[in-house]
Amino acid sequence: MPKTFSGKALIKILSRKFDFYFVSQKGSHVKLRRKIGGKTFTTVVPLHRDLAPGTFRSVLKLGGLEEDEFWKVVEK
């Protein structure tokens, strides 16, 4: 992972570029959701200053995103 993200920055990217929308927040964790082709993907993003690489990958996996797909869109 070439760059680290804060939870807030990752939420902005997921919302603007991957059509995730806010569902709820409990403490420092935000739940986001998106629907693609009849499937619903829900992920939880912790509002940490810097997300650990494993946490970052887990957020993407729960959201139905591949890491390569994420970087292609973000690096445009």
C-alpha cells in the first residue's frame, strides 16, 4: 500500500468515487453501503488517524472492492 489514509479521507473517496453512502455511526466506526447489480455491500470504516494496511484491505474487501481496482480509480 503506497499511501496511508485516515478514516475520514477513505470515507470521502469511497463516497465520491465508488458510490458508497452513509448508513450509521457507532462511536468511532462509520458504516457505509453500496448496491451493485442487485448485491449490497456494507463496510465499516474506523475513524483512526492512519489506517493500518490490514484494516485498509479489510474495509475494501467488505465493500466488495479489490485493492487494484481502488488504486486505479484513486490514482487518476
